[in-house]
Amino acid sequence: MRTNKIIVAAAILALGLLAVPLYFTSTFILHMFTLVFFYIALTAAWNIPAFGGKFSLGHAAFFGLGAYAASILYVKYGISPLIGIFAGTVCAMLGGVILSFPLIRLKGPFFTLASIAFAEVLRMVAIDWRSMTNGSVGLNIPFKPGWLNLTFTSGMPFYYIALGLAVLVILLAWWIRSSALGYHLRAAAADEDAAKALGINTAKSHFFALMWSSGLTGMIAVFYVFYNYVLEPGTAFSMDLFSLQPAMNGIIGGMGTVWGPVIGAIIMTPLGEFLRFYLGTIQQGLNFVVYGLMLIAVVNFVPGGIVSLMAPWFKKKKSGESSARDN
Amino acid sequence: MDDLLVVRNLTKNFGGLAAVSEVSFEVRRGEILGLIGPNGAGKTTLFNLISGLLASNQGSIKLEGEDLTKMPPYRRSAMGVGRTFQVVRPFDMTVLENVMVPIFAHYKSAKEAKGKAYEILEMVRLENMADSMPSSLTLAQRKRIEVARALATKPKLLLLDEVLAGLNPSEVAENLPLIRQVRDSGVTILFIEHLMDAMMAISERVLVMDQGALIACGTPDEVTSDQCVITAYLGEEAPEC
Amino acid sequence: MELIVQVCVSGLLLGGIYALISIGLNLIFGVVRIINFAHGEMVMVAMYLTFWLNYFFGMDPYVATIIVLPVMFLFGVLIQRVIVQPIQSSSANMKIFATVALSLILQNVALIVCKGNFRTVQVPYGMSTFELAGIFISVPRLVAFFAALGSITLLYYFLKYSYTGKALRAIVEDHTIARLMGVKVQRLYLLAFGIGCAFSALGGVLLMPFSSVYPTVGIPFTLIAFIVVVLGGLGSMGGTFLAGLFIGVVEAVGGTYVSPALKEAIYFGIFIIAILIRPQGIFGKGKGSEEVGLK
């Protein structure tokens, strides 16, 4: 009975989301939805290593790698971004391989520091490697509409692309969390030593989590860049936009859970845009002061994130799901 | 009787201080071997060395003739070394899921893992608690989760670190037969315990450690009458042992 | 040949300031066992204070020390009391989140109040140099170096001989002792945070005569300080000092011979290598460091 209700609710939600661009033609509303979807995807991807308790403040590194790989291929060599998607994913994963060395050796905070340093190094390389990246001027994606160029005359295709990405990453995250890898990561997050003694190669688990996370982030980045037409080192490797923002969404929503990042992105993205564009014209930087205060409030009062406040509701839903599986 | 585990000259130094020094002993297949000693004698360090959470400075550890000394912990677990921890810290998931975690190393499908986990929970009599969160259980029950989790790795040798400590007498009476039952299912047991009566009741042999060294080894009766052991426990100046 | 000596000397002098900032972090890290992601922002705040005192009252940066250091000491005490103490028993991640939040707030409040401009203090000796055996030595950098050396020596003797200093050292070496101290330990934490903050602030003040301040100036300092502490070792004053000098020289040499744009990349590279090789620090004891995840 319960499961049926959930299926109905999900179907209504899905139809509603699919219909949004048909009824809201305002570019602003469409843009806001698209941005929320992008951030749901980015946050859910950021969150995968967090299943294992690893917390990165350097995901801009993967974002920048993915974004630059596809853009350079397109702008410099004329290769379609549809191929660039794969190139971006692979490049970001290679970045993940490099960052996995400190990841495997280091617990908690020092991994976080290493991740910041990694993103900063890449940003500086992007500024310095002018022949490829045009330095701090950046690359412009030429406006040649068409599916092959991932360039469109309306905002509608990107609305659906971003929605698809968000759904894809949520499903992947859910699947990872309920697979062997997910259990191993959660065990490692709770007690690394106990997990090892129980036969879990925790280093391997963290490595795979980072591979998923970096690859997905790189892939999302390719679409994001073609949605925005421009990329320069300050944006592509932006600590604020792609390292802090997903982390902030994840922590405030509920780090290491499937739905935390979704809730976090839904709340934080419009809030961030509001603070940036309405108050930001008065006071640049106010949005981050507000984020900082929210973060301190979360740490002190709801360490599990907003999702933990909704735990009773989710628990019921979860038991509904599992009984559906057993039948 | 053949030897399952052979430890030779095992040594671990922490900045000049020998936490375990030149320890050699054997665990015979199918026995219940007790390990006692005053606080800080190096018992838990010895467990960490055998399970691989700490690397030894010198010496060797062999399980069924295979050298474990350089293996990472997860490989030792796959070889058949299971252990529990003195401080129980169940993972933040249901009791059943806690037991499923190690099973996933052998079965990739969640359904199979679930079935196996139920079997093990029945063995430790926690099957009715399968869907509860560990935090809602009593200490005695949480200690049994530890044992269940370790059993789920299909160990040949099980290292139990104070699974009875902190329990009241009726809980001890409830958990004690479990140790024997596990052994009877074919698992060799090496266990640390402070409760002397319980220890003496179920172990066939006992090892005694003091200040990182093995000072005695024998049947419970032999050990309790050993002069060195008595002095180690009473804290007097030890005569030449 | 002369260039390399010249570069090394200016790197060494700058390294003194890095050492100062890192000693502050080392003390906080060692005693309170918190990874303070807002450490660089304390340097930033001190730099702004120095700038304002000069801007509004024409106060010389070195004289401003008298005001800036006590203020920053209290600022550190306040941070410990208001931000850190309530979450003392939370997980290491929660503590990171809290200090990341603090760093965001400080950076962006600075941006709101002071805008993004680069601010400098104009002092007659700002650019003055003298020549010694064919090498040009910047006067404010030399002052900074000796002030750093002096204050680190003072801290060393304080920790070694005073009763309070010994208590702080005992906590650094074996954090389980902290639990036995009960109420008193909270006061020691406040003190350690205050002193740590004041030392970083001194680094900031000494930087002002020859460099500029802007809201994000602190970010590299946080990373530099961590590199230095990792290299120098938790609780080791001498190790931290030497590591500070080392990073100063590496930065100067890398900046001159490789590329000024990549000089930061170089010490970030060193950071990653350093934590890979010796997460517990080259000279350090690292005992009990698993509490901050440094294992």
C-alpha cells in the first residue's frame, strides 16, 4: 500500500518536473531549475567518498579537469563535446588517481587539506599553460547550435540534460550505497580498524569511491561548461563554486546519505543565487557569510544535516522499499 | 595435535619502549587458549600484531605454515584470522547490516549476504534484533554483534578481546557458553579476559603476559600456581623466573 | 652564483615569518587537537588591524604590535570559547567544518568591510635595503626574521621552564593527560589558542611593511603553516622553525628559477609529498595524533 503511494508520488513529481519547461517559459525560472539540478548532481557526486567518511574540499580539481578536457578538444581541435564527455570523465578520473595517493595514506583532515592543495595547483597550471588554456583569459565556446556541439538556442534542452544528470547521479549514489562497496565504505567511516580486521581492503574501497566521484564530477562539468559557454581558470577551478559549494550543500543537507545532497542542493542553490544577485549587488561575499553561519549552526545543532531532521519520514519510506524488494 | 598459529620472537617497540618483546607461542587447532596479564602487559598490542593493524618490528607470524607477517589486515582476515575489539563500536547501521559487511567480501549479492548474516545471527541468538540499531541494544548484545561480525569472516582463528568485560554475572553466564559453542563449530579461539573465573572455566591452556613478555604458559592449574604469575599480579619484585 | 645566494637569503628571511605563523598553528594543533582551517585568516585579520592603525592613526606597524597582539590573543581565546569549545567532543570532521565556516566568515566579512582592494602600509623603510658582502638585504625582512627568532625563543623557554608551559607541553605529548586535568584543561586550551593566534598575528604585522593585505591573503598561509608543521613535527619548536625557513627558501628559489606563477604550486607539491612520506612529521613524535586523523 505504502509503496504504491510512493510510486504514485514519484510519478507525479517526475511528470511535474518534465512539464516545467512547457509551462514556465521565463528564462530565469528555467535557469534556476537547471542550476539546482546541476548542483544536485555535483553534490551527490561529491558525496560518494563521504560514504566512507572522506571529505574533499578540492572537487573543483575534477570539475576543472573535465571542463578543460572537453573545451580544449572542441575549441582547439574541433572535436565534438559528445566525445569530450568521455575525455572529460577520463581526465577527471586520472586526477582522482593522483589524489588517491594521499587519500589512501591519510585519514580525515589531511586528505581534505591535500584536496585543497591539489585543486589550487591545477588552477595555477591552468593559468600558466597558455598555449592550451589561453591562460587566465580562458576559452570561449563558439556559438554554433546543434546537438553535436551541445549548443542550443533555448534553455530547454539543458533543463532536461541537467535533470537527467541529477537523476542519474542520485540513482548511482543510491546503488553504490546499497552495494558491497557502500557497506564497506560505511564500515570504514564508522571504524577503519574494525573494517580492516573484518577483511575489508579499505584503501581499495576509498579508491573506487573517489573514482566514481571524480569521473562523475568531470562528466557533469562538461555539460556545465557548454551550458555557460565560457571557462577560465578562476571559474573552472573555483574553490567557491565547485569545491566549497558542493561540500556546503552536502554537509548542510546531510553528508554520507543519499538524500542529504539532494536536499542540501535544493535549499542552498536558490539561497545562494538570491544572496549573490539580490544582496550580492549590495554586498559581495554576503552569501558566504550566511553559509558560514549556517554551517556553524549545523555543526552545533544538527550534526547529521537537515536530512537527519527528516529521518522519521525517510525511515518509514525505507522500510516500505525494503519490504517491496523482499516480496 | 597440530599448530594452527605459530608466533616466533614477535616484537613491537613504541619509541624505545617494547610493548611486546620476543613473544613466541603456538595456538593448537581446535583449542581455547586464554591470554591474561595485568593492564598494559601488551595483550591488545599482541592482538593488533596478529590481526595486522600494527606492523611488528621483528619476528614472524604463521597461520597453517603461511607467513602472515607482511600481509595487510584484510588479507590476514581472508586467510582466516578474525578478531573482536575491546571497545565495541558497531557500525552505524542495523545489526543485520553490521554482519553483512564482512560477508560482502565473499558474496556480492545483497540477498545472499542477508541470508548468511541471518544464519550467523541465529548462532549468537540475535536473530530477533536483526533490524534494530546497535545503539538500542545492551552491552552484552553489542558484544555478541562483535562476535557475529568476526564469525562472518569465516575465521579459522578467532581473537576475542575481552568479550565478557563490563557484563553483569547473568550476562556473563549467557555469553560464556557462546565461546565454547563457537569453538565446537570448528573455530580455534585465542582470547583475552580479565574475569579469572570465566577464563579458568573454559580455557584449556593459558598464556600469561607481563610488561610485553610472555612469562608463563600452561593449563589453568599450572599457571595459577606459578610463582612468576603470582608476583606479576601482586606487583611485587619478581624473583628470578 | 650571486643570484642564488641573494634568493636564498631573502627566502630565509621570509621563512622566519612562515615559522612564526606555523608555530602558532603547531601550538593550537598540538594542544587543542583541532585542524584550524581558519589559521591563515588570523594572519589576515592581524594584517588588516595593522593597516587600519596605520591608516587612521598613522601608527607605525612595529608600534602597532602593542595593540594588535593583545587584541589577537583575545580573538583567539574568543574563537576557542565560542566556536571550538562547544564541539570539543565532536568528530574531527565536525571540527573541520566549523573552522572552514569560520574562515569563510572572516574572509567574506573582510571582503564586505574592506572590499577586494590590495592595501599597503606606506613606511619610509618599506623598500630600504643594505648591502652585505655583495648581497642586498631588505631591512623590514631582516627585522621580521629576528623578531620571529626572538619570539620563538621566548616561547621555547616559556614552554620549557614555566609551570603552565610544562602543562601545555605535557598535553601535546600525551593527550590522554588532558582528560585527567578536568576543568583546568579548558583554560589551557583557551591559552594555547590565544598564544597561537597572537604568534600568527605577529607574523601578519611583520609582513605589512613589505607586502599587501586583501581578503584572501590568508589561504596560502593556512596551507604553508600545515606544510611546516607536518615537516617540523607536532610539538617541536626547533623543527617548526627550520621547516619554516626551508619552505621560505624553496618558495624563493622556485619562484625565481621555475616560474613566479608556479611558486605556490611548488610548495603545495612539497606539502603532498611531505604528508605522504611523513604524516607524523620528520622530527615529531606524533603520539596520539590519530585523534585529528593524522595517522
